[in-house]
Amino acid sequence: MVAAGRIVRSAAQAGLGAALLGAGVGHLTTLRREFQAQVPNWVPIDADTVVVASGLAEIGLGTALLVTWRQPARAVVGASAAAFFIAIFPGNIAQFVEGKDGFGLDTDLKRAARLPFQAVLVAWALAGTDAVGQWRRRSATLGTDAGGAPPARPTTPSAAANASSR
């Protein structure tokens, strides 16, 4: 069962890496105008510059996902991809709010239906690289809880005695 989970995670990581690599190349070539539709009007940088920069980021993340298989680096790449998906989410919201067409998203309903998919991408990046599991294991190893705080210490002599007898 553990091996099956690793295989699924590895396939998810490789699939996401290939998708990001393909999307990144698309940013720089045939899909450039489509991606420009997702750049919010309020971004103070030329839309083409944003598209090229995000394309290069996607190529880098995609490549990293395809070549990084050892932990903890694998989890760092997954968390970085998840952070990237969160960072570009305002572009998806802007496409909806501003009514911009792109990628066949030519109605408000289609643009709205696209929004929840960003959460799927975040989950895919984290699960495919076991980023959350790695973070939890590291926290446990460092003697901290999942939030990074040290474990609670007994405050009374009787509590300390009970804790040491467990």
C-alpha cells in the first residue's frame, strides 16, 4: 500500500511538472495572447512582460518537479509550485471580474467555473510532492507541533511526574 501511494504521488508530481513545463512554453509561444487575458488591468507592468516572467517561472517549476525526487527538496518544490498557483490566482479573478476572454472562457459562467480549479492545482502540488507530510514529519523530528511551537511542558511537579511515567 505504501508503494502504491509513492507511485501515485510520483505520477502526480511528474504530470504536474509536464503540465507546468508545457504551459510555460505556451506562455512564450503560441498561447501568449491567451495568457495576456489573465493579467489584471491593475498590474502596473506590461502584460507581455508578466506573461513572459510567469512563463519562465512555470518552466522552472515544471523542470524542478520533473527532476527533484528526494525529500526535503521535493517538498520545497511542491510548496513553491503551490505558492505560485496562489500568487497567480488574482489573474484568474481579474479575468472573471473584468470579463476577459481567454482559453475558451468566454462567458461569466465559464470564467467562474475556472476559479475553483486553482485550489485543485494547489492541492495537486502539495499532495504530489508529499509537502504537507514532509512538513509534519520534520516538525515531529524537531520536537515541535504542526504549527511550529515546541510541545507543552508540564507546569506542576505532579504533572511532570505523570508525564515521565508515560
